[in-house]
Amino acid sequence: MIEIVASWLGLFLGAFLGTINSIQVELKPGNRYFRFLQRAIIAAILVLLVFFNFNNALLVIFIVLFFISFFLKKEKTISQFHYLLFGILAFFVYKTNQSPLFLSLIFLHGFPTGTLFAYEEKEKRRLKLFLLLFTEYLHYLILALGLIALFR
């Protein structure tokens, strides 16, 4: 279960990077590259789900839900929806051979997500920013760990 918590900490490392003053100057022009990186990691997750031939129903549900998520309006809502799906994914891959791979991709997805979160909330102080990040993305941990506790 510690690996699920570790995968969630990528958000905080990304947010920490986003609060560094010298990096904040580069965030505005680099915004689209961070969004591209988020989508590339999601695409890698979907390709790996196909490659490792997980449950076909699960695969179809994930592809449809990730596709639907791109039609949501607010970027923060999209990221929160992705982490809801990541929580379900973490439950299904937990205790499999592919668990480190998928959880590390979730961790890597947290870097651009946390950095963009910090950029959008740049007027907030660091502690308040981390508390807001904690509350807005806690559902990943609750869902993943709750499902594991209930069904494993």
C-alpha cells in the first residue's frame, strides 16, 4: 500500500517545483508542454493496459472514460477525474507484476499535474497550496486504499 501513497506524492513534488520562483517564469510558455506530457502519460497507460491484456471490460471502460474526460471544460476538473480513474486502476493493478510500472506512471503524471496546479494557484502561499492540493486529490488515496481494504 505504501507504493500507492508514493505514486500520489508526485503531485506534491510537481507542486513544489511549481512554487520555485525561478521556474514560475517558465511555466506560462511551458503550459502547453505540461498538458501534452499529461496526455502522453495517459496514452502510455492506455497502451500498456492493452499490451498487458487486462480485463477487456475494464479496458473499454477506461478508454471511454479517459476519452470523455477530454471534453470536460476545466483543466482542474479533468485532472481530478483522471485521479479518480487512477484510483480504480491502482486497485486493479495492485499485487500484480505490472503494479510498479503503472504506479510509477501515475507518479510521473503527478509532476505536470502538480506543477500546473501550483501555477493556477500561484497567489496562494505554499502551505495553503499544499493543503488545497491535499484536499482536492485525496480521493485517489481514499478510493484506491478503500477498494483494496474492501476487496483484497
